[in-house]
Amino acid sequence: MNKDNLIFTELVDINEAKLADINQLIIDTWAYQEWNKQDNVLPMADFFLETVLLTSTKVFVAKDKGKIIGVVAAALTPDLLPKSRIRCRQEKR
């Protein structure tokens, strides 16, 4: 991979081909096939990806020569600081 070939874009439109590419990236990155039954691999990746897409405000992809090689998702919320403080208190208990 040549870093000069990398393109970063916001994922605005998603089609079945992009979903399949991102699902495969998830499967490969977390090695789902090594710790799951084969029948569960794709449904688990699908569930994870759908959850990320539904709960994220922005999703960005990194592409190398047109192939998706990375994904970053962000949830922008106006009350992030209070929520993070609450979460921190919950974890300390």
C-alpha cells in the first residue's frame, strides 16, 4: 500500500457492494471466522455494521485504489461531556 494512493471520504451513499466490502473488512480485522461458527460470521458482522451505521452521525472510509481499507464512525452529540462523566462514575463503582 502506498500512502499517496489513500483517499478519505465521508460515506454518504451505501449500496450492497460497499456493505459487503465493509463486512469483509470487519470479518478480517477481528478474525470472526477464528472464534465463531462459520454460519455466524456474516450475521455477526452485519449486526455490528448495522449498529454502527444506525448510531453514528458521520462515517468515513479510507480507500486504497478504490478498495475500502478502513472505516471510522463518529457519533456527535451535544451532551457528550455530561454523558461521559456519568459513564466514568458508573465504571468506578
